[in-house]
Amino acid sequence: MVAFERRELDEIAARLRARREVLAAEIREVAERTGGETQRTIGGGVGDQADEAAASALLDDERAAVRRDEQELAAVEGALARIDGGTYGLCVACGEVIAPARLEANPSAARCINCQGRFERAHGMSGGPSL
């Protein structure tokens, strides 16, 4: 069992809540920015095909960024729920302790490095285990 002192958990939770706010603000900002102007640009007749292609690529990049932010936000919410539930620091897959260095680098880590690697291989993710 991971034995975090209450003070440590409070500090981790504060970091996670701060990150949650940043992610939510980024998602809102992109939604506001792409909700009208980009849609009008793409659908409203930009100057030529090159402009339209550039606008479409920009929108694709924005959508990809939002998806990454939404995934990270879900991980942050999960970590906060594990703190509340008393299971923070335990791998959600195998139940073993997640290395403290991994949690320090990524406080929202839900899996130990071995289970994360298996998860990423099973889901076709590249780049090796993420911290």
C-alpha cells in the first residue's frame, strides 16, 4: 500500500486541480476560437484552395490538441478520484505501487510503468510508456 501523508496528498491534489483549470481553460479557448471564425473560413469561401487547405489543417491541429487536453483532463479527474477513494498511487491494472518518481513526473499516472507499456501496446500507441 502506498503511504502518503495527508499533506502530500493535499499538495498533489492542489497540483492536479491547478492542471485541471489550465486544461479546461485551453479547451474553452479553442472552442471559442474555432467555433465561429474557423468554421466560417472553411465553409465561407476562403480565397483559394491553398487557403482552404491551410485553414482545414489548422482546424485539424486544434481538434487534435483538444482531444489531447480532454484525455489529460480525464486522467487528472481520475487521479483526483483515486485520492478521494484512498487508492492513489496504486496501479489500476495490477494493484501494485506506482513508482514515486513516476508519480512525481506525472501525478495523474494510473498505471505502473509495466502495465502502461502493455496498455499502450494493446491500444496501438507508440512512443513507449508515458510518464
